[in-house]
Amino acid sequence: MMDETEMKLSSHTFLSLLLIHPYISIFVSLPLPLYNLTMTRIELVFIATPAMGNLVPMVEFANLLTKQDPRFSATVLIITVPHRPIITTYFNSLSSSSTNLRFLHLPTVDPPTPDQYQTNVGFISLLIEKHKHRVKHALIDIIKTESPSDSDSVQLAALFVDMFTTAIIDVAAELNLPSYLFFASPASFLGFTLHLSQIETELTDSNTEFRFPCFKNSLPRSVFPKLVFNEKNGSSWLSHHARRYKETKGIIVNTLEELEPHALQSLYNDSQLPRVYPIGPILDLHGSARWNPNAVQYKRIMEWLDMQTKSSVVFLCFGSMGSLSMGQVAQIAFGLERAGFRFLWALREPPKARLEDPKDYTNYDNVLPDGFLERTAEIGLVCGWVPQAKVLAHKAVGVFVSHCGWNSILESLWYEVPIATWPIYAEQHMNAFEMVKELGLAVEIRLDYRDGEDLVKGEEVERCVRYLMNGCDEIRRKVKDMGEKCKMSLMKNGSSYVNLVSLIEELTSS
């Protein structure tokens, strides 16, 4: 029998005991008397940009929080986008397995018309703006919800937005609800957006390199997101959202102190920012293997990898929204065949309409060189969208030729697979620059590639593949070391663990 003194744990100790990370199991049995019979349930609400790269890490973050404290429950507000059915498939796969998460589909609104926007970010930003009244009604319903038990009560404690859903900060303020930013990209890109407005007048100078506090090196114009140079609304959307970040109560970044020390320190030094919490890596290590319906293809890929020797496969994948022109596909095929190494290539067809995502090819003969599949049948496998996290976890994969999306970078570091950088869109060029020039954790194929404007020749692909598979021992050592630091950061007293505990203490003290 415990006495009263033993039952009085500090909030920090209590949360530390409860912390059970989804990737590193730290199971703790707590005596029943610690749970007050009358417990206020703390409700957290999340709303993310309707794109897989934004949705998945935010849902994983929501799930992580609900696992840390028995009082937490979470509602994820879902914005429906007709041209992205994969989002519906994703959420359907989670409904039966996430006991503390509730998924609420917001009623649809009329989308912005093409004359109202010039970029995908403009479309998304205007679409979110149109959802403000829908979100307000959803939040009011949550506030009015009465618990079915007289012994329980519900307190709506915080609203989490992401980098492009900042319009919803207005709704939170109107309801006197604290708002937090969940930033799914690196700390370096957060710092870039915060300082972009200061150099907008200089962007027309193609030879200029720019200094940003979040980067140790000067940043060449060629690695800026293409969006920045759109003449009609250029960097205005990024700068608009960045200004709104400062209105939140805290900023959660999917990174860790050990990975981005310089970028994070620059954010800590910014007195205009709210507190920054680096709590990553937050990853969905099941990946699309859980929610992609193509079980036959998944089985085929994993069985093929099982037949390969350790670190013998070059894995090429350009993300859920990544695709390349036919001319570039032909050059990759030429280079892979000449190099002669085993390869797994996720090859996807470019979208046929604006705002659509790439799709799997129905016939590779229409895009690959004549006879390529037959000549490489013994060493290679070409497929559509792959379960990337599961592939990176496989012992056969030795190198990852990647578009350098931040989720992909974190997955590769987690599984200690070196990256060869081939950025395509969004902030990927900047991510690649950071990995190669700032951190020394990747090898450059290109940093400034623009499909349709550039072409990596087959000879260059061959040369890079040979170099990566036959050497780069120092890069492999550094990647392995960072992979270990990623895991340690999530364990008790690790940097991300401590930051997460601090965030939870703030959320529960309201």
C-alpha cells in the first residue's frame, strides 16, 4: 500500500514515466491510485495542409501526444480535396487503429478559381481561408460537447496549425484558444521563411548569394523554392505565413538539436518568436505499407529485396508528388544500365492536370528505352509508388537517390542509409543544400535541378552511382552516427524527449 507521499509525483516525473515513444518502447506500469477518479480530459485539435507530406507527420505528432498523458485526446480536422483520393484512403486506414484520435471531415467549400491564384501554395492558402467558418463551427461543437460520464469533463486546450493553415489562427484567437505551429519541414527552412521578406527586392539578381541566420554558408539563389520567383505573388505567400507564425504560443519543429544545431540556435536567438520545441524525428515507420491498397506490389518488392545481399541496392524514389520528364527517365535508365548495380526504381507518371498528383504508369514500355526492362531483369526492379519507409529499413538498400523531402531525409537517417540528392520541387533544393553543404550527411547529384529546365545525363548518373556504391565511407560513418543520435534523442533525457515533456507540461498547465 502506498502512502500519500509516495503518491505525490512531480508533473515532470509523472510525464517522464508516461513517455512511451512509438519507435522505442519504454513500457512503464503506473499504480492505479495515481489516476484521479475525476479526470479532466484535455482535447487538442489539429489541422494540416491536405498533402501527404504535411498530413502524415502532423497525425503522427497528434498520436504521439495522446500516448504521453492519459488525459489527452485529439481531433484531426480533415480538408477534402477531390483530386487527392489518397488522403481519404490514408485516413480510412487509421480510423480502426487510432483509439485516442478522432478524424473529422470538414464540409466542403467551393475551391478558389484559377484566376485567384498562380501557384499551388496560393491555391492551398485561399482554400484554407474559405474553411475558417467550418473550423469555427467544429471547434464550438467540441467546446459544447458534454462528457457521457459525470466524473469527467472536457477542456479544449490548444489548436495546432501547420505552415500553410495559418488562417485558422484567427479562429483560435476569436475563441480565446491558444494556437501552436507544427512545422513539418526543417528548422533551416523555417528560418528562411522568417527572413525572406528582408531580401525580396534582391531576388531578381541571378548571381547573388544570400546570407540567412539559419545557414552557416551563403545560400545561392539557385536553391530557393521556385515559388519565390513567381512574378505575380512570388514570395508573398511564404512571407505572409511566416509573419503569422509569430502569433502562435509555440512552434514545434520536426527536427532534433543534434541534427540542426546552427539553424535551431538562430531561431532561439530571435526574440520575436515564441518558444521553439524541436521534438523530432516524428515518423510514420509503417508508411504507405499500411494504407496503400496495392498489397501485391508491396509483396513483390519485399520478396525481391529479400533475395539481394546487404547494401547492394540503389533505391531511387522521388516522393509522393515526384515525377520526371520522359527525357530524364531515359537518361536515368541509360546510367543505371551502364553502372550495372542492382536497383529499385519507383517510377511515376507526371500529372496530366494542374493540382493533380503523379500516378503509376500502366505501361513502362512507353517511357523506358526499348529493351531496358529485359536487359536489366536480373539486376533491377521498376515499379510505381513504393512503401518507402519499409524499403529503407531493408538491409539490402545501400544508397537512397532521393528528392530530399524532409520526411524522406529523416527516414533515411533513422535507417542510416546515405542519400544522393536529386531535389525536384518545394523546399527540397534547400534541404539538399543543408544536407550536403551544411551538415555533410549526403552526396550531391544535383542541388539545383529543375525538371524541364535541366537534364542529368546518363553518364553522370552512371558516375554518381559508381561513386556512391564503391565509396563515400566518411558519409556512411556520419549518417550512421546521426541515425544513432536520432534514436537517442527520443529516449529518456534525450533532447527531443525533454522538449516534448516541456511542451506537455505547458499544455496541461493551462
